[in-house]
Amino acid sequence: MYTFGGGEHGQLGHGDKVNKVKPTAIEALEGIYVSQITCGWSHSVALTSNGRVYTWGNGDHGKLGHGSGKKVSTPQMVEKLKDHKVVRVASYNEHTAALVEPFDDSGNFPGAFGASSFPVTQSFLQDMRDLVDDDEYSDVTFLVDDQPIHAHRAILARRCDHFAAMFRSGMRESVEREIRIPNIPRPVFLLLMEYLYTDSVKIDLEHSVDLYIAADLYQLERLREMCCVVVRRNLTGDNAPFVLQNATDAHCQVLKEICMEYIVSNFDVISKSDGIKAVSHPLLLEILSLRP
């Protein structure tokens, strides 16, 4: 992306506030495919091919979306939009707008399959979901909380590098029909299996922390992101302290930070709720230290 002209507000994106009389490449966007750009009188917006939004320039009225009115002279990603696929951006003098595609019921973005193809049917998803913990044709059994969960090696190996490595390792897990899974609650492991079989899963807030940890263990990046989306969208003044304490106890730093940000921003209300009693004393001190 090249910019030129007036740069007194940093809107050219070159790390300074200098006018450019010739088109100059923005170094901060090198290697990033920009699919759309839009500009106000003193700020600029870029949309990337993977749905990320970068803004820079004059930040008054909060039009850059970074949580303040400060000027930014190099492109910065709008963090609050990173859990959405943005498909179009628009801007005017003092505001910016982003059109997003939300997750649909199957956990995918509508239209993600392209204009010339069609998404799988709900009946197919249900057929795949019915295979989870179905002992017919199963060739591997996981013992979770000392209870069996039936699965199929071919599906797991194709969908998850962790399982693929396990089954080809030559270790006992590669030949034994029963594999013990420690430290993961059975309902959470079933959710992980459902995701692997269907590429979608309904995540309740109560399982979000344990499922994130399981997804991290099995190197399922998209499932981790889905857990983050669920937490961000469902935090309230009543449940945020409980999720925060759960994430802290589980050493889940990513979800802990999401909860901390929410509680610090809404502390005046949450501090008066009964939920705050769920937070340990050291964690409460940490919250207070982050307050402005």
C-alpha cells in the first residue's frame, strides 16, 4: 500500500507526521494483503484479505477504534474486531464503520466456502456428530474419567496433528485400542471430539476454560479462538468473576486477560455484586493494581 500527500496527523502511516510528495510504501503493511482502503480527512483504514482492520492517523472521537483518542502514525490492528471477519469498511471525517460476518450456527462464517460452492447440510453435520462416541466401526477407545469414549483413528489423524503423531509414533498408543486421557473432564473431551468430527461445536461458558486448555494441548488453534469468542461475548457482571477465577486456577493466561479487561472496565458495578466474592484476595489485588 502506498500513500502520499498531507501527513500532519500521521495518516500516511510512515511513523511520522511529514507530507509525502511521492507515493511511498507503508513498511508496516509489507507482506500483508490489503483488500480495501478507506480514508477520512485525517485518518486511514485498511482491510486485509483475512478480515483484519488496521487504522492510523488522527484518533480524536475514538475513530481509530483503539480505545483512545490518541494519534497513531503507523498502522495498528483494531483488536476489538479480531474475533470477527470484517468484509467491508467505511470512514468519513470523524467516524469509521466495519461490516462483519458473524459465526453461524455451525461455527463457520457464512459464505466462507466461496460463491461457487455450497456449505455442507445440517443432515451431514448430524451424521458426523452421531459418530462421536459410537462404538460401531470404532477402532480406538479413550478412557476419560474411567469411562469409554469411542472414536475413529482415520478421522482424528486427518483432523488433528497431535493424534496423527500419536497413532504413527510406534508407542503403545499407536497399537493399543484403549488410550487413557488424564486431566480432561469427560464432557470437555466429548466437545473436543465433536469439533474434530464436525468442525463445529456449541460451547457453553462453563466449559470454555477447560475446552481452551484441551484445544491448546491438542494444538487446535481455531477451537482456541472459538473459546475466546464465547468468553468475550458472554461475560456479564455476575459471571465474570467466576470465569476469571477459573481461568486463573487453570493457568489459562489468555482467558484470564480477557476476563481481567472486562472486570477492570466494569469494576464499579462488579465490585458491588455478590460475584466478586468468588475472586481470591491476591487476584483482587491484581485487579485493583490495573485500575486507572
